Amino acid sequence: MYKIAFDKSAQKEFLKLESEAQKIVSVKILELRDGNFSNDKQLKGKHKGKFRKRAGNYRIIYLKENNLLVISVIRIAHRKEVY
């Protein structure tokens, strides 16, 4: 099991989402906590080393720190503006 940590900006983005989107994103974040990384994509370019998890029309950008078992949620935004 991993520990989840939110950047302050990611937390604000999450709280701004409508309630239905928050539910979808919450389920995906719980999957991350449980170690379910299936279908997650490693990002390239300036986001190298980070991963993306799909949550409906939203994307969760996170950094996995294996030795500490910590997942830092960096960004939660609509897929049009997340990158």
C-alpha cells in the first residue's frame, strides 16, 4: 500500500471539480494507493519521470517514489489543459 500526498495546487484543482468528477478521481486515487498502476502511462518531455492516470475526462499526474512508497499527486485537470 502506498501513501498519497497532494501538492497544494492539485488539492485546489480537486476541490474545484464538480462532485461527480470528484467521485471518479477519488476512486482512481484509491487505486493508486492500493498499487494498481494498470494502464498508467509514463510521460515524456518536460514531464519525464511522471505518470498519468485516466479518470474519465480528467487526468491525474503523479510521481511514484518507490523506495518511500509515496505517490505525489502533482496535477488534476481536464485532459485538454493538463499537459
